[in-house]
Amino acid sequence: MVTSVLPRVESLASSGIQSIPKEYIRPQEELTSIGNVFEEEKKEEGPQVPTIDLTEIESEDEEVRERCRQELKKAAMEWGVMHLVNHGISEELMDRVRKVGQKFFELPVEEKEKYANDQSSGNVQGYGSKLANNASGQLEWEDYFFHLIFPEDKRDLSIWPKIPSEYTEVTSEYARQLRGLASKILSALSICLGLEEGRLEKEVGGVEELLLQLKINYYPKCPQPELALGVEAHTDISALTFILHNMVPGLQLFYQGKWVTAKCVPNSIIMHIGDTIEILSNGKFKSILHRGLVNKEKVRISWAVFCEPPKDKIILKPLPETVSETEPPLFPPRTFAQHIEHKLFRKTQDNLSN
């Protein structure tokens, strides 16, 4: 069964077209806010995404640890996104992750098609592009590769890229180290909410059940970047999302009513607080609206790892400790799967009413 009548975005981009197909053109009300990403990134004035130095997150000195936690807390409450530096994952490993992902995307499209997913049957793992499944029929200027990378016993290695040959080894090592970083962050955020250290981790599935899903986003050069988006505005459904990129700007955050472009910070990992933690914290930690711009000059690639709770085993709702008479629960109880359904339904309604 053919899952998409449209060619891959990479094929479109390399075909020499000067104007993009209408499915990729954003609605008029969005177009006014799409600028040149390189000029946007250079802007020094206005709010900037915070940078959090994690060197002291596990310091022997409680006072030093607390200072680091307070900075993390402030960023999680005000922004819900931050550049993490000194996070404990080596520059060398991050470079290798970027290299193997880039090598896969450098393969001819027909080679990558061997890994194509079948979204119509609900199989999203593998190589794909967004299908026009929403009411507006809108498409995004990206191709991607999506797969579960942790826990190791839940992986399906048969769909992982065979080329380059070191892909599995490098990606598996990165997954292990990122899982450790996720634990560190969840511990610190638990303490920031006045909870026991292991509480948030337990609430999102713990060692056994918290899933790490990797999505490599490939944004080809776009002949009309002022008309398109690489990824449309959304919040992440995850507990946490960790992002590496190839130092080409593109990420924008909707902060205080304006789109702010994230700078490219060397050796950093961008971290988003996702909806799951926003719900558990009763809105104290923010899941920020964000989107991806594209450009004419450079291919952008990002590696997003979504740390997600199991779909049906856990009821997500504000933790009792985050609720009071003056702070009633802001979110109804839902499983993770129900939360996804709710978001899709709301989006469809929005599109139908536009």
C-alpha cells in the first residue's frame, strides 16, 4: 500500500524547484512571523533561551548543588527549555552520533526507502515524512527517521539503519548515557517541587518503563523558506526531550507572545520540559510552544530524544503535593495515550474552525 503520494522533501528540494508546492505554504496569519533564521539568530536584544551549567548538579556540597538546582528550576518554570552545558556526555560521542545520522541521510533516497515506515497501519518507526493527516492538509519541510532506542530489551534492531555499520553501537551508547542524564534531571526537578528525589522518575515509568524515542529530523534546503516551516508549532508530549543539532539554527520558542530563536551553543544539549512533566507539576514547569524554521543555504539536522511514559499503564495527573485550595488541578487525569488523542482532537477542531 502506498502511504504517501508526495515525494520525500529531500527529493523535492534536490529537483531544482524554485517555488514550493502549495501544501507546504503556511497560512497567511503564520507567514507574518517567519523571518530569516540566520538574521534572527544574530539578534542580541530581547529574551534569550537560558543556559544551565550542570557541572555542580551532583556536587558533594549541598549548597553548591542547591544553587545549580535553583537555576534549573527557574529555567523550567519560566521557559521550559534550556541549553544544557557540562552535562557529562562527551563531545566525541555527540560528534559520532551526528556523524552516523548524517551518513544515513546522505544515502540515496531509494536506499533510505528500504526503511520506510507505514503510518497508515500505525507503524511510525523508520524513515518517513509527515502525511497530510490534519484538516488543513498542511505539510512540513522535513524527512525523518524515528525509532525506540531505550530500554534495550524493547528495541527493534531490525529496523535500525545498517549503513553506516557503526550506527547501532554509537546510538546505543548515546541512549545509555542520555538515560543517565534524564535520571539526574528528574531527580533535581523532583527536589525542586519539594518531592522525594526519585518521585518524578517513578511517576513517568521508572527504569523499566520510561521509553526513549529518537527522531532524526532532516530539513533540506528550501527555495522559499519564508513560506514554510520545518516543523509546525507544537508542545512536546514527552516528559523531557533532549536535542542535538548540526549547529544550523532553526528552533524557535514562543516566549511572552513572541517567537525567540535559539542560539547555537557549542557542545550543548537542548532540553525541553514536555507536557507530561507540566501535568505532573500542575503547570509549575512549562511545556513551551516551539517550531522549526528552514533556510535556503544549509541543511539542518537535529536529533531529538523524547523520554516518554508508557502509553496506558500510568494515569497522568497533577501530583497531590502540587495541588492546593489556591492551586487546583489544571489538568484532568488521562493516560499518556489519552493525552495524545486529546491533543490530536483539539488540533483537528482548531483546523476545522479556521
